[in-house]
Amino acid sequence: MRRGQTLVATLAVLAIIAILAVVMLKGTGGAEPKAKADGRGVTVLGNAMATANDSACQSNLSQFRQLIQVQKSTDEEFKPTTPSDVPGAAGVSKCPVGKELYVIDENGLAHCPHLGHEKY
Ligand SMILES: [Zn+2]
């Protein structure tokens, strides 16, 4: 009888842990649209990963824009149309999430074509 009670108590503890894990990983359900566009953001961990990747893209894009500015400061005629026109930008010319090359518009501004990154 004592052995049966121990088993029931163990199973109860495991059930509580399982419920807590589901609650923790389920997320809020209010995930941001940018995260959902990536097919992630459904769980708390997915949200955190999507946010980290989005930050990586913003940082990358910022460095890429700075490289364009540095080049423009030494060469006023510098008008890049593709990322390969920007010297030294090979490491930061792509979105780290979708690996798409950044797009340079007619005003010389760099943008990320990845879904959800349009406003960076
Ligand atoms: Zn991006």
C-alpha cells in the first residue's frame, strides 16, 4: 500500500511538471505579427528566437548603411545599386534570418526584403 502511494505521488508531481512546461512553452498567444510571419513566435522560446534574429538583422543593416555612408564620405559620386557595390560589405550584406541580399533603393537607402523586416 505504501508503495502505491509513492507511485501516485510521483505521477502527480510529473503531471504538475508537465502542466507547467506546457504553460511555459505555450506562449501568450499575443505574438507579434513579425514573429508569426517567420512561422515562429508560437511559443515563448520561438518568440525569443525570432526577436533575437530580428535584432541581428537590424544590427547587420545598420552596419551595412554605415559602410555606405563611410564610402560616400570619401567618394561623393558613390551611388551603390547592389550590395556588391559596397566595399567591405560582404559579411553584412544579407539578412541573417532569410539570407536575402539587402536592397538599395533609388535614394541610396538600404532595406531588408525579408518579410516583416521592411520597416527596419
Ligand atoms: Zn532582415
